[in-house]
Amino acid sequence: MRFGVLGPLVAEDAGGPVALPGPRHRAVLARLIVARGRVVPVERIVDDLWERPPERAAGAVQTFVAALRRELEPDRPPRTPARLLITEGRGYALRAESVDAWEFETAVTEAGQLLAKQQAGTALDRVDEALRLWRGPAYAEFDDQAWARAEITRLGELRLLARERRAGALLALGRAAEAVPDLDAHTSGHPWREDAWRLLALALYRAGRQGEALAALRTARQVLADDLGIDPGPALRTLESDILAQTPELLPAEVRTPLVARAPELDRLAEAAAATRARGKLGLALISGDAGAGKTALAEAFAARLGWTTAWGDNPEDAPAAWAWTRILSTLGLHPEPEPAADPAVARFHWHRAVGQALAGAAPLLVVLDDLHWAGEETLALLASVVTDPVAAPVLVIGTYRTSDVAPRLTELLGRVARSEPTRIYLGGLPASAVPVLVRATTGQDIDTTTATAIHRRSGGNPFFVRELARLLDAEGHGALDAVPPGVRDLVRYRVARLPGDAQAVLRQAAVLGTEVDLGILGEESLDALELAAARGFLTEEAPGRFRFAHALVRDTVYEDMSRSRRAHEHTVIGERIQRLRPDDVGALAHHFSLAGDARAAGYARAAAEQAESRFAPHEAARLWRAALTAYDGPDMRVRLDLLMGLVRALAVTGELDQARRHRAEAIAMAEALDEPALTARVIAAFDVPAVWTEHDDPALARRIAEVTERTLAALPPENTVDRGRLLATLALELRSAGGARAREAARESEAIARELDDPALLAFALNARFMQSFGQAGLAPRRARIGTELVELSARHGMVGFEVLGRLILIQARSALADFAAADEQATTADRLGEDYQLPLVGVFTQWYRALRASVRGEDAEPAYRAAAGRLSRTAMSGMDNGLGGFALFCHRLRRGAVSAVDTGAFEPWCRPLRQDTNEEIPESPRDLLYEARTALHAVVALRRGDRPAMERLYADLLPAQDELAGAGSGLLTLAPVATYLGELAAALGRPGAAADHHRRAREIGMR
């Protein structure tokens, strides 16, 4: 029988709650519990129950006791002595074995003893257990009774002491920031408790908030003086002096942890922290290793040893966007306020900058990002931002990841941060000599050398595997080591199978819920099973009502061993519970209903996608828009169109342009089917992605979009000026050079509308269209330079980073064509910086090609640079550009050095092959695009060889407008000789010696720039 008095009086037996009789009966029972097993005379009970005892009061007490005995010991045979509520002499006593108040007092006492022994982790567990016993005020229904007041006061004081010991344990564990909120509330409610003020000030100091720590001590001094007329005691006065002097003794002592044989790794992390502090700039340390190698344990041990403010962000699978950073900022109480921006890329950049500045304000600071192998795009993007553009403050970021699960996005992150020269630590298996120490730390059991060798051989020294084997050894003896299957997952399965069936079922539900387990979602009926799982080492208790899988391997094994049907069912159950309890948690609802295959996922995924967009998380938004589209099975085409355009918008921001274009075409067809020109116009014009390459990736799709655009323009009311301007620009961009006069006129008209409306966004889009229509003849690099300059100025003024980058890429091309490489270099450097700052990966593709071009111009061996650029281009899905360009660049580079190459030039073969083979095949006219001058120059070389006078006449006229340019350099990718060189040779062959001399002189001047 268990009794509870930390709240309303309750009694429970193995069958559940016991129905206690009326108030006098309950008062008798409570009075006996207060006596703690001692005999209470009947006379005392009578005096305690009544102010004016009635006649036969003693008989009434006897009646109350008899009724209580019937409820508390219903199975006791008649006329046999009571075992629980006994009669002794002229009084009664309760021989209870379990009372929550007694257990609470024991736990608080033990927590104090553990703190004295520097066992802060265990002390925290005990004090948390103690505080969870409280269900309300102690002896709540008897607080007006004199006999209960002393005990109520005593237990209340113990509860305050427990809160202070909890704070002390957090401080000893290096988790000062977590202790501050509770201590703040504690001192507000109990302002005369000097030790509470001491703990609050110390926690604030260790959290890097020295000014607030001193302010707390000043408040304590004022309160004590005003309310009690006394000065602070020695402890508070000493602490104030120590804070002002910043004495090292204020930092926490090193905490004993089960981490073994990792001293060299701890030392390397300490060196990284010291270097970070010395530089006054953010630093990065990366801890890698197999699952279970102890990466998290190493980071925890180091955090406790370092003594800086520490914020922890984990990365559970399928967590919301940037979940780890959300946790970190919440722990630190930080609320970054970025500058507003309409451009998603600019807004994201400002957010990253604001987070970095906020972290700097909390320095010295340790930030731990755990399980980066599961981190989403946004978590990694923000990490890359704060590392590559480090704040000027001592902030050390530790990232942990599995070497066996390095996803492409993590590989990209590791490449980006490599330049910061992070501290890299790889955790392998422990030596055999460390096994006995780890087993003792896990179970308290000492093992012999033979057993240690067997465990090491079975586990390979993997710490998680060693601990699992140690628990198995402790529970089942040495024979179990031989019976258990090999492999850590099989061991987890073996141990899970030893749980009772109901506990296994709850553990499966917990695995569906995720790495973190919320009792509020699973339900109070799951508590016993969760506590059993925690006792067996499968879970750890993080806070009241919150558990966590002890290791991701445990959760993964339990989850993956379920059938798909079982998983779907459990996800539905969990989703419905969250829907009832937390209807605003749209991310979790989208996750669970999506995995359940439930149609409700569509609405929640849409809401979560919009939420992700507002949090500058386009990759997460794209994933959620896809989930919404997959889940939606309704008949409303407009709903589906909205979801589709959300996906197109997100994909355009992330740079996945090939997918964005495909979905855009689907959306346009859907919109046109609704026969609403204004809606179709908005769908078409929503895709205002800057375009720099003159050949379309999907010409057939471009033609279809152009046809729909023309029809929409014809049907659109004249007053829809903005939509008309965007449609005209879209038409010019889709048609490229194949659009002829109609496309050129559309670009001009779009620009005129934008200037008349004074609409910066529309003007940037229209200028992009004008650029795309500036290839009607050779030699228009100066015109494109003017377009690029205006784009840069306009976009920088209005925060349109995508179009600013476009303007700078156009300037790279135009300045290269004019051999003004100093200006082109400056634009490339700025474009790279923008690409890095705003995480626009395609920028680097173009600037890498430009640097290969520069190497070729300088006469260097540019082939390795061109091969690297071509390899990167092949991974971009820009098929309109990746059409043999790598081979063509090598061909041109080698031709400049006097060699004709047999390299495969893909779509450029009609202009290259005649230089390799003496054939009479007809050479087509070059498309009017960025490589027009390069192809035409090669055509001129062939015409000269063949002596084809009509061709030479035509080619001379075609190339003449570009006489001040380098052939091909206007692409920003490759180059041949100056156009004047080819003009000089053509003029000489055509019998124009004067012109030939002028051209050759001009070629020499261009070559000397």
C-alpha cells in the first residue's frame, strides 16, 4: 500500500487507487501519517479532530479506524489483527512502508550527500525524482488544521531546498543557463533565501551574464535591508567580491563522468577552446566516429570541464527546420532580430548574421550540434554561415557526426568549413584495458580480465556496445555473453525482447514519437513502462514527463523492426493525440500523418511549409510542399495549384531549377485549364528566377510556356499592367535568341512598363530579359555591361541579391569580352562573396569557369581548371550549358596554343570537326548567344583554309562589330584570340591589306591589356 500526501491525500494498492471514506476518516489517516509510524493516543486524535469534541468522540474515532481498515486491508480475514493500521495501547499507528513525503525527504537528503561527493549527475536524477512526487500543496485538504501546519511547513521548506539542490547540481554539471529560469522564479517567490540568491548570481555569471549576476546580488542586498533590516551574509558578500575579481574558483569543478580513455581527446578540445578565446573569434571542432563511439559523451564531458555557458542542439530525424538552432537559441534566451528583406535569399542571410551576432553576445560560449549526420539543410546552412563568417567573440562550436552516415549535404558542409581549419577528432574503439572501467561505471560491477577480453572482442571496444553488454552481464550473468547474437542491433533486440509485452509496446510507440519521448503524448498509463525502460538503460529521463532514447541505435532498432503497417498505425495514433493536445504543432502533425499515409497530412504539411518559409528554411519548405502534394487527393484543382506553386517557389530559392521548371510547367497547364487569364498570368510570372545562360535547358518546355504566355497576354485585360510587364519579360526569357523580333520587342516593352511604374522588381526582371535579347549581332558587350551595371545598382539598392549576382555575372562576361580583366576579377570576387554569404551554390559554378578562363588568358596550363569546372557543371542539371562545353573549352584553349584537339566537343562539333578533318561539310551559322563570336571565329578559320570567299565576306561582316573584343570571352568561360586577329586574316585573304594591318594592330593592343 502506498500513501500520498504531497497533494490531496491518496492511497493506492496493486489494483489502483483506494476509495477512502469521508473527511473525518481521511483526517485520522493523515494524522497517523504525520506521526511517521509512532502511536498517537486516541485522546490526541480527538483533540486534533474537534475543537469541541462531541460525546462518545473516542467511539467515533474507533468507527473511523474500522472503516479505514476495511478499505486499506479488504482481504484481511475477520477477527484477525490489522497489519497496517494497528491498535497499540490506547492509540493507533500506521505501519506504512511507502509514503511519498517520506520518499521525498529521503531523496532530498541523498541528493545533498551526492552533491557533497561530487556526483552531480546522480544527484540531479534523485532531486528530479523527488520533485516529481509533488502533485500539489502538501496535506492540501488539512492546511487549516493545527496538527498539520508544522509538517506542511517542514515539507515546504524541504521542497525549496530541493529546488536549490537541483540548481546546484545543474551548476556542477556545467548547465548554468538551464538553472537560471527556475532560480529567477524561486528568488521572486522566496526573496529572503540567501542561498537561492547566491545560486542565481552564480548561474548568471557562469552563463556569461556577469552584469545580471551583480544586479541580482544588488537586488538581494536591497530586499534584505528593506524587509529585514539586515545585510547579506558572508556567502553573498564573498560571491560579489569573487565576481568582480573574476576568480577562477567560480568556474565549476570537473565532473566525474562515465567517459573513459578519452583524455587526449578532451585535451585537444581544451586546446581548441583556448585558441578560440585567444583569437577572440568563433572556432569549430568536429567529433566523428561510428555509432556508439561516445561522441556525445565526449562533448558532454568537455562541456562540464570547460565551464563556459553551454547550449545544446540535437538533430533528431525528421525534426523541423533548423531545430537544433531553435533549441540553442531557446536555451540561451536569445531572440535574434534580422533586418527585414523581401528577397528570400537576403532574408536568410540577415537571419544568419543576426544569429551569429546573438551568439557573440553570450560569449564565452560553447555550442554543441549533435548528430550532424541527421541535420537538415537549414541547420547545416546556418552552421556554415557562422563558421565561414565568424563572429568576433570566443564562441566554440562542436559538431558530432557518424562517419558511416555522411550524407551529400553534410559532405558539402565539411567542404565549406574546411577553410576554417577546424579541430578534427575521430573516436575509434576503446582499448581492452578501458573495458573494466566502463563496466564498473555502468553497473558498479568489477569484472576479471577474461570477461573484459570477451566483452572487448565482442564489442570491438565500441563504448555503447560495451555498456549494453555490461547491462546484460549484470542482469543475466556470464552465460548471457555467449548466448547473445553478434552485432549491436541484435544485442538491442535481445534486450528489448526481455521486457514485458506492455513495456515493449510502449517502447514501440516511443520510437514512433521520435528520439525524444513526451509522456503527455503517450499518456500517463505509459509511465510505468517508460520508467522500466529507463531502469533497463533503454531511455534516460531528461525532465519530469520527458524521456529520451539512451542512444539513437536503440530507437532505430525498435522502429525499424516494426512492419510498415504497424508503423503507419502507430503514426496515426500519435498524430491524433498531438492533434488533440497540440493542434498548433503543424510540423509534428505533418510528419506523423505523412508517414501514416493519412490525407490529413496535406493541410498540416502546407501549414508547416509556410511556417518553414517564414523561418528562412527553403529546403525544409520544399520537402513539406512535396509532402502536401503527395497527401492531397481532393478534387479542388485550385488547392493543388496552390500547393504546386508553393513547391515551385521553394525549389527556385534552393537552386533546384530543373525540378522547379518541370513543376512550373505542370502548374501553368493547370492554371490555363481553369480559363482565368489573371490567374494564369500570376502563375507564369511567379517564376522570376534570374537567368544568365543564353541556351535554354529545356527548349521544348520553353516553347510551350511561350505559347501559353502569348495566349494569356491576348486574353489579359489592358489594365493589368504589372502582370503584362512580367508576361512580356517571361516571353523574352523563354524564347531566348530564337524569339527573333517578337522576343526583342517584348523585352523592350516590359522594360518600358517597369520604368513607367517605377517598379524595381519588375525592372530587374525586364533588364534580365533585355540582356537575354542582346545577342542579335556580335560586339554588344558594351551594351551588356550597361545592363549589368544598372542591375547591380538597382538590386543592391532594393535588396534583390539574386539579380545583383546576375548583374555581376553579366559584368564578368562583358568585361572579359573587352579584355578588362581587372574589372572582371573584381566582379568575380564580389559575386563569390555574395554566393558564399547568401548560400547561392550556382554562383561558384560560373566563377570557377571564369578563373579557368583567366588561367588560359595568362598562358598557364588551364586544362586542370577546365576539367574541374566541367565536372562541377555536370552536377548542376543545367543541360543547356552542359552540352559539351568542357570539351569545347579545352579545344579553344589548345587551339590558342597552336594545337588542334580531338577532344569531344558535343554540340560544338560542327564548328570544331572541320578543323580536325579536311572535309567539305557545310558549317551551320552560329546561334546568336554568348558563344556566337567563338563559333564564328572558328568558322572563319575553316573558311580561310578552304579559300571560301563568299563565306569569308559574310564572316568578316558578322565579326566586324566585335573588333574590340576577345572571341568567346564574352561567355565568361573560355576564349580564343582577339576577334581582330581573325578579322585581319580575313581582310588579308580578301585583298584588303590596309584593313588587315589595322586589325592586327588592334589585336596586339587587346592582347596587351
